[in-house]
Amino acid sequence: MKEGQQKPIAAQDAELEGLDRLQTDTRGPRNLRKTLVRVLAPLIAVLALILIWQLYVWLGGKRQDVVPGPLDVVATFAQLWDQGTLQQAVWTSLQRGLIGFVVSAVIGTALGLLLAQVRPLRTAFGPLISGLQVLPSVAWVPAAIIWFGLSDGTVYFVLLMGAIPSIINGLISGIDQVPPQFRAMGTVLGASKTELSLRIILPAALPGYLSGLKQGWAFSWRSLMAAEIIAIGGTLGFGLGSLLQRGRDLSDMGMVMAAILMILFVGIVVELAVFAPIERRLLRGRGLLPG
């Protein structure tokens, strides 16, 4: 074929199809390797930590009732499972955490949009919201017990006070990063303030909003554990924090370690099963991750 002469359309399509097939063939093994690394790396890290833990128990010379080994903790897990105590504690805490987080997300989103849109309110209440985010949630427990008694109201109040400020600040931070052209375009198209907030600003602020939600979940889970450890008795149910406190009262380090590991496990599962897929989908939809 002479220089400058175009190839037939069929030949061009065949070449493009071959390039696509080559790209797909190379992408498959690469994605498989990435998946294996993503799965195996945490498992190897956990196994390494367990090995270090067991070696410390063998070589540290500590009493077994003070520093139990991994097998001792597994035995405690099995005992608590047979008694039904572990299932009850996990279900109670997870139910409280999810309900409290959903309520926190609704309240935090509404307040965040309001503060972000009304500058005088943000100027007046912004420092207070940041201060509440820094304040340790455990500081609310004594006041909550006086106000609500030993009831679920105490736990939910502490949880809300821990999660809502983080969600508000995350949403405000995401809205601050929205280009002003988006607002101008919505105004030109005749969007009302409500439509501008819900259909333009909020979707554009999703990365920052999602970060605020993740931080809000972390704060709500920590706040829940603090409330369950301190507020025990009355009509309060038996959660993971209560299990941890029971282990301390009985000087049972196996139960203490089992409760700590279960609290950690639930937090990791919620992160990997809920927030990580949403974050990947969001970033992929914006072209920040490969499809």
C-alpha cells in the first residue's frame, strides 16, 4: 500500500479488534495477580502477627492468665460461641451501630448541607462542630447516664454525638471542593435551592462526603464501645463493650482478647463489605480507577 493511502475499513476494524484482544488478554492475568496480592497480603500479615504473638508468649515468660496465646483465645472464642454469649454481643452491638450510624448520617447530611449553604450559620457553628469532633465521646457517657439512665438512649446519644460532627465536617469539606461553575450552571438552568443542593452540589461532593461517612462510622463504633463499657446494667442489652468489661471484672484475659479481636473484626468487615466497594465504584465512575 502506498504511503498516504488509507487502509480499507475492514482492515482497520480487524487491526482494532486484534489490539483489543491483546489488551484484554494481558489485562486478565494482571487483574488476577492484583486480586491475589490484595487477598494474600492481609492474610500473610495476620499470620505473621499471630506468629509473633505466639513467639512472645513462648519466650516472654509471662503467665498464661496475663498474656494468653492465640490458641487460648481461640478456646475462649469457642466457649463463648457455645454459650451463645458471643453471638448475642455481636448482634446487639452491630444493630446499635448500624441504627445509630444511619440516624447520624441523616442528621449530619441535613446539617452539613445547611451549614455549607448558609454562610452565617457556618461562621457561627463551624468551630463548635469541629470542637465536638475533637471531644472524646467517652466524655458524654456520664452526662448521658444522668439524662437517660441505664437505657439504650444513653448508648445512642453517645454514638450520635461521636458520629454527627465527623459527617458534617466531611460533607462541608466535599462541598468546598465543588467548582463554582457547577452552582452557576444549576442557577442558569433554573434549579431551586433544594434541587441545587440535592442534584448538583451533593453528587459533586461525594468523595469528601464519603470520607466523612467513613470517619463517622469509625467514630460511631468507637463511641458505641465506650458507652457499652461504662454503661452497664438497667435495661441495657449485652454488647461487645459489655463483654470486654465482663472479662476485665473476671480478670479473664482470654475473654478480654476475644472481645477486642471481635470488635476489630466487625469494624474491618463493615469497612471492606460496605465502604470499600462504594469507594471503588465512585472512583471508577469518575475515571480515577481502571474499569
